[in-house]
Amino acid sequence: MPATHDHDSRRLLALLAALAALGPLSVDMYLPAMPGMMRAFDTDIAHMHLTASAYLWGFAFFHLACGPLADRFGRRPVLLGGTLLFIGASLGCAQSGGVLELAAYRFVQGIGACVGPTLARTIARDVYGPTRAARALSLIAMLMALAPAVAPGLGGIMLRFVPWPSVFLFLASYAVAVFLLVGRYLPETLPQRQSLHPLAIARNYAELIVHPFFLAVSICGALVYAGLLAYLTSSGFVFMDMLGVPLHWFGLIFLTSVIGYMAGSALSARLASHHRSEQVMLAGCATAVASSAGLLGGHLLLPASVLALVLPMTFYALSLGLVMPHTMAIALRPFAHIAGTASSLMGFVQMGLAALVTAVVGEVLADTPRPLVLGMLAVTAGALVLALWVQGRDEPAEALPAGE
């Protein structure tokens, strides 16, 4: 029986990682195509960033409905419906004839993509409870790191042989596979149905909004994540247009970051058994600030160097692997009864801030990475301030699981 239970747990973690990977795949796979798409659409960097921001805004806003729907009707129906929407939007992206049409489909694609990461977090909270959720989320993050490891390189290889719409056709095919796996293997984990009455939803959101730890921790994680998204959406222009990296080498740039993220996620899972989540989150934010400062120093000293940007990003990615699982665990800890709604509001804050930072960087990015680097330093400094505030509060620590 224990062996069967372990097998089921591993299968669940792998499926949740595949669901959560919809988000990074949707962002990372089309990064190598952005400069070529900019020329094909006869547009500029700011408008190409709009296609990324539109996706993030769709991702952000549907969070507000995704959680209440999942708390009322269950996790499975919302996952299946959102994945179908993602498939349709990906096919729409593939046939887009202009940048504004692409941005519109990307917005819808973001709506469909948000159900995967949002409800993967929620299901982890449903199944593993408040004390084991941080470890489970860390393991999910480590597994889903395969997506950003493979996506840019795969996108770059595809573009050597087929045009850019093939990227979105691949995303549609991946979503079809996820849809079939969810329908076959994912159990329903909703512990208690919630009302969809507008007053009940407003009351649930109000409970979250007035909770200072929830807000501080959600914004803290969102700021660190926003720095990464700004880097990712700018990377095609920075590395290929500004620093002259060939298309077929572009995917290799992300390998060090992926290694850092996987190392951070693995370390996060290990630390979850012995340290409070608040302590791990603080350590991750401090690492993010140090990495951003390293980016700025490397850019100022060696402005033409690819390594001066790539190497500090390894440690930035490690910091994200530390921060994200523990911010999720802290934020969801008191809200088992509305875990879907809490996960949704957290995701809205995360993706909304990421969309805002990405749009601002896209407006000011021209012929030097400096606006990007300064923006990352600013958002990580804000995250560190919030992490220090959370660490300094007299909040009772969560009991560790027995034997850990």
C-alpha cells in the first residue's frame, strides 16, 4: 500500500507540474521568434512587448474568476475548460496577420493558461495540507523547470526549419496532451463547495485583502517574478539584436538560469523540512537583490559581454526557486476553506505586476539593457523590504511535520 501511495503521489506531482508548465511554455517558446515577428509585422519593440503584456494581463485578470469557479464547481471542470480555451487561442495566434491581432489572441491564451498554474497550487494545498505544501510546491517547481529549459532552445530549432506560427501549433498540441491527461488521471480535490453569489465572492476576497501577511507575501513573490518576466520578454532583443547572439545559440543562454532555478527549487524543498517558510523567502529575496546588483555591475563593467548578464541570472533564477514555493505556502496557509480564491488573488497580483513591469521596460528599452537591469534591481529591492517586514512580525511559526 505505501508503494502504491508513493506512486500515486509521484504521478500527481508530475501531472501538476505539467499543468503549471503551461505558463512558462507560453512565454518562453516564442521568445526566439519575437525579433523575426517584429520584422514580419513591421512593428517595434514596444508593440512586440504588448503581445507579452496582453498574455500576462489575460493571465492576471482571469485569476479573479478562476478561483471562485474552482471553489464552486471543482478543480477538474475549470482545468478542462481553461485548457480547451488555451488550445483555441493558440490556434488563433498561429494564424494572426498583425501584431494587434496576435496581442488579442495572446490575451485569450493567457486566460486559458492561468488555470494550470493557479489550480496546480490549489490542488497541492488540497492534497498536501498547510505543512507539506511548501515541499510539494518546491518539487513541482523543480519538475516544471524542464519547460523553460527546453522551450527557448526548441523554439529556436523550430524556427530554423519552419515559420513562427509553428511555435503556437506546438503549444496547442501540448495543451491537447494535458487535456487528455487531466481527464484521465486527475482526481477531484475540492474539499468544500463555496457559493458563487457575488456577495459571497466579495466577502472571500475581502477576507484576503485585509490580511496583511497575505498581501505582503503575495506582492513580495510577485516582484521577484516580475523581474524574471521582464528579463525573459526582453531577452530576444537584448541578446540577439543588441549583443549579436545567433538564433541557434539563443536557447543555450537559458540553460544556466534553468539550472539555477532547479537548484533553487531542490534547495527550497530541502529547507522546507527544517526552516520556516518566512526564513527561506527572506534568503531568496536577499539573493535576488545581490544577483540584480551583479547584473548592473556586469553591464557597467562589460557592456558587450553576454556572460556578464547570463551568470548573475543563474543566481537570480536560484533565488526565484527559493522564493516562489514559500510565498505560495505562506499566503495559502490560513485559507484552506477558500484555497482556490486565495491562489487566484495571489496569481492576479503576481501576473498583474509582471505585466506592468514588462510593459514599462518595453517602453524604455531601446539600444542598451540598462533599463532592464535597473528595473530588476528596483523590484527585487522592494521584495526584500517586504520579506524583512514579514520576518520581523510576531507571527506564530507553523509546526513542522513529525519526524522532519
